[in-house]
Amino acid sequence: MAEFIIEHEWSAENSERVVKTVNGIVEMAKSSKLPAGFLLKEVNVVAGETKAFCTWNAPSKSAIAELVQKVNPPTKWSVFELNRMY
């Protein structure tokens, strides 16, 4: 399983919708209701900004991108595969 970072950015007027969406995904992760093969590791919001980074384990970049498209968060997002050096 590979590791990915998803960078999310949104407009301030969408902040409430973003929080609701993220809380729903976090609850799914806590109750083991995410699709098989996906693990949400971290959600980090940049202090004072409308930006967040979510770290996932997933089968592939295309698989995690497909999952995000299905969730359809009110954000502009990009997926990056990680190669851990240290």
C-alpha cells in the first residue's frame, strides 16, 4: 500500500461544508467504515488558512483520486504520492 498526501484548499464561505465533510470522513475512519484498502492517517489544517493536508494509505494514486471524486469535497484538491526518505 502506498502513502499519499492530499492538499485541499477552499474559499472561506465553504468552511462550514468542509468541516462537515471532514468530520464525516474522520468518523468513517474511526469506525472502520472506509472502503477496503484505504486508511486515513492524518488530517492537518494550516493555522489561519483555508488549507489542509490529509495523509492516506491507499492502493494507488488513481484509487485515492477516485475516492476523493466520489466524496466530492467543496475544495480544490491535488494528490501527491510520498516516498519516505527518513
